[in-house]
Amino acid sequence: MARRRRAAQFEFVKGSGDFLRKNKVAVFGVLLFLAAVIAGIVWLNDLLRNSTYFDCRAVEIIKVGEGGRLEPKKDFFQLTPSVNIFTADHIMLSNRIKQSHPEYQDVEIIKYLPNRIIAKIRDRRPVAKIKVGKIYQVDYEGMVLADKDTESLPLIIGMESQLFNPAVGKPFKSRRLTRALNILALISARREFRDSVISVVDLSYPEKTNFKMDGITVVLGDNEYEGKLDMLARILKDPKIDKSRLDSIDLRFTDVVMNTKPEKK
């Protein structure tokens, strides 16, 4: 068996040698062609990476407005030193812009040959206001935003007493704030509460955490928020309950406690 294998190998080597001798011009031509292709690829790669024609010196900013419309802005993010469009890293550029502009929630990098880079940005959206010395806006990540109209935003109260001097463009570190923002996110995600207005979220006493929705004080406590919001949705959907007369709903107990507003005399 071994002899047959060695014999087959010998015949293959011999046949290959004969083929090369008979077709050496063609083989040489193929090798020369492959060498030229490889050299061309190396030259082209070097040209694309090092030519100043493909250098980008700034990133254009385009804002995603209401309804997803793109709004070109006059702002440019300057790149020093300039970057080559082929080697520019999307994630690195996005992170650099976010670090310089913390008010941007999302930054999507788009490249256009030969030397144009666009950053499609979405501003952070305020979802609540907090009072720490004065009124500040925050988004769902607790990022403190620049002053704007806060009239329609829910007010979060009862945070830790040692907190002070929030810095715009930086996240506000507070366990109670994180809890309040989580509650607001859960409420906003439910279509049953889509048309409701949250005016206050109160965490003065965490075990009595509550929020005021459409004039009704809803007591959640400090756990099982999703299940309690399920119960709240069922209560408010019940046609037998006159929501206009409800003053408070306490969801902390198996038997929900509902209090009505005192009758006007």
C-alpha cells in the first residue's frame, strides 16, 4: 500500500515537472500578472490611505428633528489632525463628538467619498425636572440638560438632601432620581396611560413612593412597579369607578385602598 502511494506521488511530481517545462512561458506570464495585481493593490491601498485628497478636516452636523426630519445645521465638529475617510473609525468619531457635546443623545457617523463625513445627531429629550436649589431638566439617563421651558414636565421631589449643584451636561448621581425615572419610563411605555399627565413624582419616603397622575395620587411603594401599574390600568379601565372622584389609589397592599375626594359643601 505504501509503495503504491509513493509511486502515485512520484508520478504527480513528474507530471508537474513536465507540465512546467512545456508551459514555462505561460506559467511565467501568470506569475507576472499576479505580481502586478498584488503590487497594484498595495499601491492603491497606500494612495487611498495617505493621499490628502481623502482627508476630512471637519464633521458636518445634521440634526434629527420632530417626525424624523433631518435639519442641516451650520455647526461643524473640527478634526485636528484631519482623518482619512477610509481609516476613520465610526465609533471613535461618535464618542469624540458625544464627549464634546453631551447634549447629543445619539450620534450616527455617515461617510461620503471623497472627503465628507456627516454626523446625524439626536438631541437628548428632557422627561422630567428636579429641584436642587433651582429647577433643572433631566432625561431618562439622569443627564442634566440646559435650561428650557419646563412647564409641562413632571417634577421629581424628595431626593437625597445632600445633593447640590448639578452640572449641565453630566449625569446626576442619585438613587432616588434613578428610581423616579424608571417609574416614568414604565408609565410612558404603556398605551393605557398615553394621554395621562404626570405632574409630580414624590420619593420623600421611599416606602411611600408615589406620583400624581391626572390629579390622582398613586402610591406604589418601593417595589414591583410593573405589576402595580398593571393593577392601576385595570382599576382606571373599570367603568364602575368614577375616576373624577378619586383622590388617591394605594397599590402597596393586596386589597387596593382607594380614597375619594371630599364632597364640596
